[in-house]
Amino acid sequence: MKKKRLPYKEGSWFAAPLQKGGYGVGRVARHSPKGVTVLAYFFGPKRGKLPSLIEIENLHADDAVWVRVIGDLGLMNGSWPIIGDSAHWDRDRWSVPVLFRRVNVPKATAWRVEYSNDDPEIIVCEERIPYDSNLPDTDGCSGAGAAEKRLTALLDP
């Protein structure tokens, strides 16, 4: 069986369409070896048209408005256009952050979650933390539609 070629790689910049029109920008920081799952950094502001690589390649991880594990369907089917790849990619500057998850059912619980540095499908550590910890609820995996909805809420409320 022939291995599918991914249209993206670590460091690739892409545009994520917003629900009310326009785009947010994202960068692939990690992806699972066969594709399917991506750790992406997302950036504002809302853009009315696809930005050029020159316009965005100086963004840094600290500029991100959201970091999330996402499915790669939008990248694979072209609904999330690939903008391009910067000449210099330094994966150490785009780390895999610790993420946090809150669950309300069956009881209020919170978790600190660490993913593999090489595969965002692999959780290497989960630690229970107090539910009322003042940390952003960032863990989970979003499909393209859910990511577009969240990014719209962040960039075009």
C-alpha cells in the first residue's frame, strides 16, 4: 500500500477559514507520523484574505491566541489552504505545551496533560489537578469544524 503524501509538514503555515468570513492563521508544530493529528498554533488578527508567507512568517509561538491538537481533514482536503513553509524552521521554538482539561461529568475534574514531542496522538503524562485551578481549558482534539468555530469566537466575536 502506498503511503499518502501529506500536503503539510512541521513548520507549515496555513489559513483556517472563520465562520463569518475571513481567516485565522495557523502553523503546524507537530503531526502524527502518518498524518491525521496535528498540534497547531493559531494566530490573529482576523484577515480578510489569504495572507502571504512574508506577512506571517515572523509570528512566534508566544504570539498565538490558541494552541490545539486538531484533526488534519481541513489541511488534507484543501479547505484550510497551505500558505507555505518558512526557510527556517526550529522545532525547539515551537514546543509542545502542557495542556489542561476540565471535565464536568460525572463530577468536576481537571487534568494537566503532556503529549509526546514527536506524536500529538500520544499522551505521555496525565496528572489530576484541582478543578478550580486558574488555567485555560486547552486540551482535547478538535475537528476542522469545531476548530473553525472556536477560532471565530477568538478572532471575530
